[in-house]
Amino acid sequence: MIKIKNIKKTYTKASVSTPVLRGISLSIQRGEYVAIMGTSGTGKSTLMNILGCLDKPTNGQLELDGVDVHGLDDDALSALRNKKIGFVFQQFFLLERTTALDNVLLPLIYAEKYPVDAVKRAKKTLVSVGLEDRMEYLASELSGGEQQRVAIARALINDPDVILADEPTGNLDSKSTNEVLEIFSRLNQEGRTIVVVTHDRAVAEHAQRILELKDGQIINSVANSKLKNSSDH
Amino acid sequence: MAIGVAAVVVMVSMGRGIQKRVLDMIHDMGTNLIVVNAGHITLVGGRERQSAIVTTLRPGDSDAIQDHCAFVTEVAPETSRKMNVQWESENLMTDVVGVTPAAFQVRNIKIEMGRYFDSAENDTARRVALVGSVIVEKLFNAEDPVGHRIRIGQAPFEVVGVMKAKGVDANGVDRDDRILIPIKTAMRRLVRTTYIQKIHIQVAHSGHLQRAEKEIRELLRERHRLWDKPDDFTIQNQATLVQTEKESTRTLTLLVASVAAISLLVGGIGILAVMLTACRERRREIGLRRAVGARRRDIRTQFLLESLIIAGLGGFFGAALGMLSAFLASKVGGWPAIESWDAIGLGLILSAIVGLIFGIYPASKAAALEPIEALRAE
Ligand SMILES: Nc1ncnc2c1ncn2[C@@H]1O[C@H](COP(=O)(O)OP(=O)(O)O)[C@@H](O)[C@H]1O
Ligand SMILES: [Mg+2]
């Protein structure tokens, strides 16, 4: 599904080069639930953004679904993000004065073809994240947990190959954190590929596999022995 | 923005108004016309004003022009005064104008009902009158006035005809609110003066206007024994009249045009500023849109559309404001203005163009943002 080989990323600012990623290779299988862990500033977001084709690596290869991303132009990358990737960010990034429903519909506006059943699909997706009675609320009227669930619905609307979540629970209280993690576990059980970036071991332990990032390299990749069953909650 | 569009609307409306006024003038006066006025004529607020009563222009001048000037085909002297007119129990004040039958042709006066008066009636100073449609309306309560007797001042007159309606002239005078009577009747029996106010002179064709004007000036100066004194009359030929008319309003049109240009520019810069701010403040939105699949050109289109909408709103209010100003300018200021729907169209198109031109830069800037930079923005 996702294959990266020897990815390097170096930020250059005022002629000072800071290597952040120093050669990362990994592959993620379809249907996997992977957590990338590391302390703040280790380059987790940088890696995530490269995986999501929002940013380009200084070196190395990225293959998504068998396609080498390197050769794609800007429009093709947009189309690829639209079709294959669903993003969930720490800050939710919803359009504030827009309803939950319209926020979820946003990726469809940029789809190759606006589906005739778009609204029906968006409503169904909102129902699946437990927001059936919040559809017409403005994003700014929703709690943090609700906003993040709208963001998840938005990530799901185009039926992406993978969900990339960067600190999805970083701005949430423990109750909302659990709701979000439950949704991820359920989505994974339904076969969805999920990559979660976090500094929080408790969050990472919901995943099947945990990668540890340190000093720009993956120092540890373990199958999660303590994997909890999501129905335990 | 709004002011710019308003100015465009005002400008076009006034342009139309002036054009109509010139056409009216030509229509009213026939073609190839020279007008001699007693004393000095000045333009005040786009309208002719006679400075003072001057008594030196006489019927004899009119006859002399007819007899001695080579290019002249028709001469129509005129005297007029505002007088009280009475019919049965109704009465009103109106312009009573003494003319010769030559005026009918020279001034393009047509009969609606009844008949003209003729030279014999003029020579014998008969008390006959032609009335305008406003008189029929107000004095006769829209009844057929032909054959009825009216009183002009104290003297009884018979209405022999009704003139075809002509509307308001270039100087804001309602040409239907007047009564024409033979000039000799007017001078002998009514106003009892020996002087006249105007002579309309027709020449064979417009190429003769300048030479005829020169001849008439020399003749009148000689007859009035002016020697080295300035003219005690004003000669205008139609070409000059049209010219003056255009000049008197050109300054204003220029002013309005520059206001239009400047405010459209200011409006455009306003849009530029607003959209640049939007581009900066909405970087996260741009980043998010890019993340979920918007291409650069989608972002550009969105921002351009927003510029257009702002410009369109400005244009809309401007059009309304412009209509209002043009209306006020014509009603209160006396400037000619014709409401023009296509001027509003032009105004809206101009504002759209301004919106597009000044929207391109911010839109391109928004589109050029790298998605990752945009998302990371605070
Ligand atoms: N655009 C950038 N320019 C320069 N340095 C950056 C930029 N983005 C991130 N960095 C630096 O790269 C390092 C990793 O950042 P990040 O990937 O956000 O870490 P994490 O998500 O693990 O906290 C940090 O030291 C950060 O300061
Ligand atoms: Mg981060």
C-alpha cells in the first residue's frame, strides 16, 4: 500500500541545514493500523506530510498503491490526495462558518466528478461517526471532539485508501480521545488502512504496529503485543 | 468602487442628455439657422440667459436682413412676453410670442388642429392666436379651443389653431406652454413696443452660415450706428450653438469621467487589499482545501470569484447611486440626463473588469501557496 525507501528531509533556513529525516524506509500493508511514535520535534509531522504528498522529501522514494509519486505533477498530486488519502489533523482544520455537512462535502467539490448522491453519502458518513444530530451545526458551534469527528467524516467521504492522522487527539479531552480512537479501531476492523502519528504511548497502543522515530530514524518497529480489543471500552 | 460605477452611470446618462439636447435644438430650429438676440446672451447652468432688456433690435433690422443679405432665405422676427390669459373663468400666465408666418417653417412649428395665421392677418394686426397643448390642457380643460375667444391681457383674441406638442426645449422651457400671435398684433395692440427680442434667419445651406453671419453683423452694426462700440446684439449660428452646448458640458463630463476612473482605481486597490488580507488570513483554509484535493487553479478560481462578488456588490450599489445622482442632477441641477439602463450594464461590466484585474494578483498568490506552508501558518 505505502512503501517508502530511504526518505531524507532537510530543512534549510538562512543557510543553516537541519536534517530532520535521515533515511527512513518502511512499508505499510493494506488494512494495517500503524502508529508512528516519537517525542515532539522528531519529525513525525514531516514524515506524515511526505506520506500524504503535502510535502516533498529531499531524497528517497515514495510509492503509493504501486505508483511512484516522484513523477507526478502538482495537479496529479491534488487528485491523488483527493482520491486516496484522508487527512485528520490535530487542529481539525474545519471551515468555521460552514456546517458540518458542508465541511464533509468539501473533498467532493474537488473530486473528478461531483457524485449525484453526495449529500446522502455525507450524511451517512456523519451518522457513522455519531453526529446524526449535528449535521446542520456550524463547525464553530461544535465541541472539539465533535469537530474532530467531522474531520474524520471528511477524511472518509471519498473512500480513501489510507487515513493519515497527525496527533488526532492532541487537542482533545480523554472522553473525546476515546471516541476518536474507537472510531479508528472500528474503521480498521472494517478494513481501512490507518496511520496515526502521536507522542502519546496510550494512543499508539491502539495500533497493530508501533514505529518509534528518533533522531530522524526509525529505531523500533514492533507488533503491538498489548493490543486492546476496541470493544473493551 | 460604488462611486466609480455611479460616476459611469451619471456620465453616460448626461452624455445622452446632452446629445438629446443638441438633437432637440436642431429639430426645434430647423437646419442652417442663425439667431440674432438683442443684447448679450450668457449660458448659466447650461441655460441661456438674457442679461438685460435691450431696445435697439427693431422690425426694420429684420426687413433689412431679408432685403440685403445674399444667402438668407427666410427671416423670422420674434417678440415675447409673459402675460395673463383668460378663458371663461380660467386664467393663467404664459409666454405670448409674436411671430411672422415665416416662423412656422423656420422654427418647425406644426399644426395639430385648426390652421396657421397668415401674412394678411399679420399685416392687419388681427387678434388671432395659436395655442400650445399645455394651454389646451390647463385653460380649456382639454376641450377643443379652436374658434373660442380668449383674453390676452385685456385684449380679446380668437383661437384659430393648436400647435403640435414639442416638449421641453434645451433651456428647460416648455414649448407647449405658449401662445403664438402675429408679431404686428403683439407690437401694436398688446405689448406696445417698437423693439423685438430675436430674429431667426435661415440660410440656403450650412456652408453659408459663416458668411451670412458676417454680413448680418456688418449690416446690424451699421444700422445701429455702433462705429467703435461693441455689438448690442448676439449672433449665434447653429454650428456655434451646438459647439457651445457641447463645451459647456464637456468640463463636467471630464470631471465625472476622472471621478469614475479614480474611484474605480481606488475600488480596485481596495479589492486588492481585501483579497491580499484574505489570502494571508485564510492560509489554513487554503492549505486544507489543497490537502483534500483542490488544485492550484481551483484556489485561484475561488479567490477570483470572491473578488468578482465584492466588485459586483460595489457595482450594484454604484449603479443605484448613479441612477439617483443622474436623476437629482436633472431635476435639481437642471443638467440634462437620460436614465440609461445600458449605462448601468456598462458600470457593472467595468466593476467586474476591475474586480478581475485587481483580483488576479491575490488569487495567484493564494494559488501559489505550498499546501504544507499554508497548513502550518498560524
Ligand atoms: N518548514 C520548516 N522549516 C524549518 N524547520 C522545520 C520546518 N518544519 C519543521 N521543521 C523542524 O523540523 C523538526 C521536526 O518537525 P515536525 O515534523 O513538526 O516534528 P513533530 O511533528 O515530530 O513534532 C522540528 O525541529 C521543526 O522545528
Ligand atoms: Mg507534529
